[in-house]
Amino acid sequence: MKGLKLIKIISATAALLSGFAAAAPAQTPGMALLDGLMKGEWTLKERGTRGPGKKICLGNPELLLQVQHGNANCTRYIIENDPKKLRVSYKCGGSGHGVTQIKQESSALVQISTQGISNGNPFTFEFEGRRTGSC
């Protein structure tokens, strides 16, 4: 009888602990493509335009994942995570959401495709990102 009671207690404890484990937030796996990019000033030039492009200081390469939403606090879901190709879906609360794909050509050159909704308006952009100096 004591053995049966002990088994019930262990089973109940295991069920309770597994419930807590399921409720804990998952940690985002590393994104090798972003880790391999050079820090510094990057210029993002939209394909098909002649302008000088948008300059950003790339201390945190995750900024490339949500170019249209800047430093907004967004949650991310990694769709594809290869050393040379990264695709991420993100949501930024009321300011919108998007999906971004980055293809790495070198540690100083990437191709970025992004689309989604920003402040109620749809967007779609194709950028070439190139390291252009220090910041």
C-alpha cells in the first residue's frame, strides 16, 4: 500500500513539473548568419533605387530582422536558420508584424527581403546590405 501511495505522489509531482516546463518560454536558438556579420556601419540600399540608401550602425545585427520596425520590442519566431540563410517571422504588438529573409553572401554583404504590416500599412522591400565603415 505504501508503494502504491509513493507511486501516486511521484506521478503527481512529475505531472506538475512537466506542466511548469511546458509553460516556460522557449529560448531563441542562436542565429549563426547574424553572428558571422561584421559590426560597424552598414548601408541598406533598396533594389531598383538610385538613392544613397539607409545607414545603420550594426552593433546588434538583429536590427536587420525588422528593418521596417526599427528598435520596436518584437517577438520573433525562427522559420529557417542556416549559416547562409535566415528567415524570421516577428510581431510588434500594435505597430505591426513582418517576415524577413536574409541571405549572406559574405560577412560584409547580405540580401534582405522583408514584408508585413507597419502601423496598419502593408510593406514589402528588397535591400542589399553592405558594410560601409565604422561607426
